Amino acid sequence: MKALFVCDEKDLWTYYRNLFASHFTKLEVVFCIHGDEAIEKIGSEESFSLFLIEAGLKNEEPSQIAQNIIDLAGERPIIFVGEKVHISSRIDEQLIEESEVNEILIKPFDIHSFKKIVKAGLDWVRKEEFEQSIIEIDKEELLPMRIRNFYLYNTIPYDAYLELTQTKFAKVLTKDKKYVQAEISNFSKRGVKHLYLFKDDFLKLLEEGMKRILFILKQKNKQTPKILIATQIKGVLLAHQYIQKVGVTKELNLLCKELIETTNIVFRQYGKMKTLLVDFPFNNFDTSEQAVFTAYLCEAMLVGLGWASDTSRKKLGLASILYDSMLTNEDLSKIRSLDDRNLAMFTEQEQEEFRLHPAKAAQMARHFQGYSEVDFIIAQHHERPRGDGFPAKLTSNKLTAHSCAFILATAFTTRLAMSNGEQGNLIKIFREIKTLYNVGNFKEPLNSLQRTLF
Ligand SMILES: [Fe+2]
């Protein structure tokens, strides 16, 4: 935000600048020496939120300057700053009494009043801007983008909206205007999961994001493992939204290929999950973090079992990206089975989505070229050795060794996500899994999982 201060005592500018800088870090103060210069600046620069006028101006009438500002910029808070004698003799009373927002600030300053008055002005502007930004849009024209996508950028070439009601939206990010990461985390803290974009903009932004991720992953030999893992998580975040809204395209194929190849290269630098876990940037435990973590568990098991052929890597790599990709409410990714008590907390529609997500993701996998049997593996990721999983209630003798390894990896990841990644829980989680899965084709991958984790 910017404030414009008309003050003809240049010697005081630094004092004021420091004063504002120490109490209002996000407010930039622009100074000018007389009223004409102020009018010129209002006409040429981006909008000012707040105005300050020195009441003791020597050659001009501060009230007249205020009136000119109101005529040009519309109603904005104007604060008259000066000694009591100047305020009472030179400021038109009407400007204060008839205005909801104009204020006086008497010198010498009491810091408390200074902060209170400036803050009230800024709050008024924020509220006003917010109210002005509210528009009615048919929700059909928009698509929800996960809030975390916005951390990928500091400016986007499209407007983004916050949903207020079914039909009312507030523009919260303006096209090409810089925003700070703190604005996005404020939304997250308030429980906002999505910002909305017009459909075309949504797709362009996803594609643009995917291009950026590809660019970084293609340089995988030059990047550090930590950057690569973080990039994989961002890439999967985009891939999940893309597959839900667009489907499988050449671009998505390319992104998945790079994501899978990166897993192999990064894992080689750690050698064991025990060491990789320390660096893994768990943050939200959402579907994208879980997918990437599952991919590493699979890679670790494949290497440990001596099964790490290109075909196996591609198979489990793609399965890791896709298995929970069709869940639109990512909280569902922390549900383990149809008899999970937490499932009842979701809407009927979401419960149905959970029941169908393995089949839907398997269906998507069939559109990828150059991968074999990924659809079976995905469709089976909620099966359990004793036939009490879903959807097909298969027992361990009906599951291939690759499927068993994949089921173990997803089971471990989901439990880790549910425990918010606390490493002290690793042994507890592993023991629980061992009790459930130490059967048939699960035995070998289970041993391998144990060796790589501890
Ligand atoms: Fe799942």
C-alpha cells in the first residue's frame, strides 16, 4: 500500500519515513512538497490508499489540497498533521466532521495516536477495496485451484477469486499484481482451501506451472535432492488438478516421465529411506506429498529386492503419482478403508468418491502410453491380505508381488500422514503394518521396507 504525504518541510521527511517504516512495514510513503505535485502524482502513479497533509503549509491552503484530492481520487482517508494552532485555524471543520474517514493528528506526536489513526485509515481502505471487489459470478464459469499452487508464484497473469457464497466472489489476487506469500498463508490459516479462476485462466495457469516444473526436473543432475523432492511435490500437486479437470495429455505424460526419473536419481543419493526421511519436506501431508513419499518407498523396496528394472520403476512410479489423484477432497487421502470411522464425517458424495477413487484412477492410468499393468496396481491399492480391503476384496494370493509392495508403500504413507509425519511413530507404524501384512507375497517387500526404514 502507498500513502502520499504533502509536507513542505523537507527536513522532516526522513523522520516521517522512519516513523512509518518502523510501525507500518507494508506502507510505502511518497512525499511531495506542494499540492500541485500531489495532484500530478495521483494522476500518474498507481493508486494511493491514504493521504497526509501538513496543516502548517506555508504557501497553500491544506483544506483546498484535500478537496482537490477528494475530487480526483474519490473518498480516501486524509490525515491532517500539524500543531494545534494550525489545525484549528487552517483546516475546514467540515472536512473532519462530515467525513467518516478524515482525521487530525496533533504535533508533537503521541505514537499511540499516530498508530491508531493510520491503522484506522488503512483498515477502512482494505474494507472498502474488499467490498468493491465483490462480484457475482456464475460458479459454473470458475474452477477451484488449490491454495498451495499460489506459493509457486509471486504474481499471476489472471485474477483469482475467493468464494463468499454460491454466487458471490471477491477478487483477492489481481492480474499481474505482485502478492506476498504471507497473503496466501493467511488464507490457509483461515481454512481457505481454494481460490477460483475463470476456466480458461485456470488451465493456462496449470500448464504454465507444469512447464516450470518440467524445466527444473530436466536439470535434475544439477539440482540438489532437496530442491528436486520439493519440485516433485509441486509437480504432483499440478498433475492431480490437471488430470481431474483436463485428463491425460502429452504434457501430463511428459511431466510424469520426469517425475518418475527424478525419484531414481534422488534416491541414489540417499540409498536408504532412513536418511531420505530426514530431508523429506512433509508439510501438509496432502495427496501430493503422500504420492511422492510413496514413490520413494516403492523405489527403496524395488532396489532392496533387486527388482529395480526400468519397467518396474515406471510401473510403481506412475502408480504412486496417480493412486489418489481423483480425490477432490484431499482429506479423503487419510482414510484407510471403507470401515474407517472417519469416513462417515464426509458427505455422501465424498464417500462415494472415496469408494470409486481406485477404479477412477486406474481408468486414467490406461491413457498413459509405455507403462504396463499400472491400472491393476492402482485399482488394488486398498486391498488387504486377508480379503478385507476394497473394492474387490482380494486376498494376498491373488495379488502380484508388485501390487503387494505398492499396497505396503501406500499403507505406510497414509499412516505416516495421519500421524503428521512424526518420526517417533515410525516403529509404531511399521509394527502395525507388520501385524496386518506379514502374509504371502507381502512378506518379501515387508522385509525390504524394514531394512530401508531402520
Ligand atoms: Fe487411496
